[in-house]
Amino acid sequence: MDKIIDIETTFLETSDFVMRIIVSFLLGAVIGAERQWRQKSAGLRTNTLVSVGATAYMLLAVYIYGNDGGDPSRIAAQIVTGIGFLGAGVIMKDGFNIQGLNTAATIWCSAAVGSLCGLGLFPEALIVSGAIVSVHLVMRPLGDWMGRIKSYKVVKSEESFYILDIVCTEKHELGVRSFLVDYLDKSDQLLLRSIGRQVSPDEAGKVLVKVKLSIVGKQEKLLESVLTELTKTKGVKEVSWHYLGNSKEHLI
């Protein structure tokens, strides 16, 4: 038998009203805190406001249902629609990449938490909030790991090897190395194979950093993007690359 939600047919007590708003506020803040920690466009305040707003609208539905015979599901449906427009505002297109989908989905889920609080379903709201936060904390690193493994191994037979020659000042060598390692670590198509250095015999205070890396397939445009970012790095004087081939002997 389906669970029937008993919605009051009279005005709620002020204490009950306040309790639902407070619980909604706290749960929305917990969800938003994780987004704020990761510096997303919709963070602590946005998710808290969405949760509290959804609660307020559902409380309004309770009042309408109890006094005028209205249908609270209509307001719930409008909440879903309205949050859809709000979520679309945080989705951005960056070239061929789409950013903000997770944040938009989180806003949508925050509205669901607020709606549950508005109906007084506190245990259910707490469970949903825990599930939302768990998705971000647990599924994010797992998803990143799976993406790197799948993206790289699916065409590993087409692996190509390159050498990057980076001339930089000895003073900024550590910063250049750190930037390069971080940049390659975040990529699911570039793999760092080795990194070494040679002191420049021509100019004092300069070093030649030699980096061997492999790429999924032969994607020289992707390699050019790495060089472009390197030229913006402090201390870099010159960058160049050359193709080694796709033989496994270059793994040595």
C-alpha cells in the first residue's frame, strides 16, 4: 500500500513552521558547504536559499490545501520547473566541454530536500541530504579514476611518444616542473614518462628540462596546447617538441 502523507487541514503552529525552516536551512547549508569548498559557482548560500525557498513554497501548499482545497502537488511541480531554470544558469559551455552539470543537479536535489522538510518528512530529508553529499565525496574521485583508465586504455595501442624541451631559468625550474606535473596529472590523454634536466652550456643561470610523455593517439594539437600553457609559466624562455614515434622502446 502506498504511503499517504497526512497534510494538516489547518494552519501549522508557529513552532512547527519554524522547525521546518530551520531543518531545511541546516540541510541546505550542509549540501552547499561541499560545493563552496570546491569553489563552485553555486555554493553555500545558493543551496541554502534553494532549500529554504522550496520549504516555504511547500508550507504555502500545506496552507492552501488545508483551507481552500488546493492541490499541493501543483506547487511541488512548479518548484521543479523553477529550479530547472535556475540550474540552467550555472551550466556553461567551454569549447567542446560542458561545465556546471553537477552543480545544477545539486541545486535540483537541494530543492527536493527543502520540499521534504516543508512536508515535515525530516528523516527522509536527512537521508536524501546524506546521499547528495556522499555522491560528491565518494563518487567524484571514483569517477575521475574510471575516466582516466577508460580514456587511456581504450586506444592504448595508438600510443605516441614525444619529447618536450623547456629552457627556463634555474631559479624557476622547480615551479616549471611542478606546473607541468600538475597539468599532466589532470589530463586523461597525456601521460608523463620521464623528466630530466641539463645545465645550459651557453647561458649561465638557465637549464634545459627534458620531458618524455605519451599521448593517446597522435594528437599534436593537444601537445601544442601544453606548450601554450608552458609559455605562460614564469621563468620559461623557450619550449619545443619533437615526435619520437609509437614504438614501445621509448618507454625506457
